[in-house]
Amino acid sequence: MLSPILQEVGEEKEKVEVSMFATAGLRLLSESKAQEILRLSYESLLSFGLFVNEANVRIITGYEEAVFSFLSVNLELNDKYPNVALSEIFGIVEMGGASMQIAFKADENTVENHIEDLVHVEVNNDSFYVFAKTFLGFGANEARKKFLESESQNVCKEGTSFETCSDHVKKLLNKSKKCLDEPCYFNGVHAPLKDLKDIKFVGLSDFYYSLRDLSFNRSRLSYSEFKALGKEVCETPYVVLKNKHPKLSKEKIEQLCFKATWELNVLFEGFEFSKHDDSTVEIINLSWTPGAAYYILNGGKISFEKIESPFFQPKPLLLCSLVFCAGLIGFRKNAKRYWTSLFQNRRNHVYRYNLI
């Protein structure tokens, strides 16, 4: 699986430093099971003759994952908005399988009044505060699992009522849970900034995959468009959906209604994004790994009340997750130049492979 990367670096593979970060899939496991998987992955990487930074074969926090996604998005879209500072563009909502993340740059008022809720990010001579929050168990797959376990029958399957499905799915947000520190988004999670209408948001991961599965070719969606799509998916019989999307497996088709409804409710009921048609969410296909690599190469630092995660200085790097692997081949003297070229000319500089 690493063969293309190893071929590119050739005899200098010992100079490529490797880090492996695991996310929510391992955060859900027992510590002993998660550590065993990390150990086996570490030993597997060593067998390739690469230099593996053992300290960075670890499970990253949800806060780190959110910040890395935030960096990925704003680096990727920087070419579209060259006159806007990196830390001032987009917020992100990432819908993973096991967890969900939100991150956005805090304005001055939020920093002044809610500093204890924010993450301080330093990277590439830029410093700013980000609200970064992870919701473990609220990823699309885990949410559906909880939904099926809690319902006597599946009201979110093809050929059913979208409204009925939405009413049941909305309960998973647990908005009735006591908010100990007003205001809250959902599940009792404090919201330092409740009104998000002035922030441009990008949807990542399962937001993109759901649209891709439906062959939906628009990248910006308003509330009414999200809702219409969910209604169409839920109220269309299985046979019709299968004929329309013949490449989708039975399992994926059976998940479409729930995922479309869940993602709609998370954005517009959970985070209460604006439902006006002139307010849209941009959906793109981008992983957190480019942001993590950029962060490491630039000696980044994430710090907040309980966690401080300094990283090593820029070196040749191969960054892996237990699901995806992003390879960056370069040398210390030109690492930043190389990383810049990655976003300007994305041919084969980033590699992603299934590792497990």
C-alpha cells in the first residue's frame, strides 16, 4: 500500500519521518484494544525501513482533529480567496463515522468572554483562537446504530415518510438535556457563539459522501435543498433508488434516508444554521490529514486549558491515519516550498490508502 511513496523517495526513505494519527474509531475502543492496534501499526511501518516517530503514533483528540480539518479547508480554499488571511475564512463541520467535529475562528467578543472554551492555535507565524468541539458518538454510523437500537421499527428507510423520520432522528440531538452553561447547541454542549450566521461553513466527510452516493453535482446547498434531497431519498422506494443508483450496494441504499435526515438535523436543528435560501453550506471532499501535515511542518502548537500538544520541528514527513495516509516527500530545506506546491499543483503529492 505504501509502494508508490517508497518508490518516489527511493534510497532516501530513512530520511522520511513518519507519524500515524488515529481518530474516533479508536477513541471508542477500550484503551488496551486501541493501544494494541497502534502497536501493530507501528511495527508494520517499521518493517518498511522508514523512520517512525513513536511519540506521534497515537490517538489524537477530537479537538486536534477539528483544528486539522479547519487548517485543511482554509489552506485548500486559500487560492480562491488570496487576499483573506488564513484564519479568517471558513468554519468546518465534519461528519465522520464515529464522531462529528465543528471548528471556527472566534471573533474578538468570543475571545474576550469565552476564552476558557477556545483552543489557541499557533502555526506558520499566525496565531488565533478557534472554537473546536468534538461530539463522540454523533458521527453518521454511530448515530444510526443508536437510532436502530432505540427504535422498535426503522422509520428511516426507503419508501417511508421523511417527516416521520426527521421527527425521530431529531431526538438523537438530545436538545432537552439540561444546559449547565447557557447557551448550548445540543446534548448539553455549551455554545460560546450561538448565532453562526456570519460564518461561512464547509461540510466535510460524510456530508460529501452522501451527496456523491446520490450523484448530486452541486457543492453548495441551502436548507430547502437539503430538505428536498432528504425527502426524495426517504420517500422513494428501494427498487427505484437501486435503478437510479445501480452502483450502490444494498447496505448503502438502506442508509441513505437516515444519513440525509441526520445531517440535515445536525446542521439546521443542532447548530441552528440559517434556513434562509440565501444561506448555504459548501460541501467539499477533503480530509484532516493535509492540515495535520502542514501543522507539523510549520512547528504548530495547539493549546487550551487541559491539553497542550507541541509537535516536532519541520522534517521530511509521511503522515498516516488508520484510515488514510497522506505522504509528503521533501527535505527540511524545501519542505515549506514543497507543501505550498502541493496545494498549487495537486497531482500525486498526496496519497491515501486503507491501512486496516
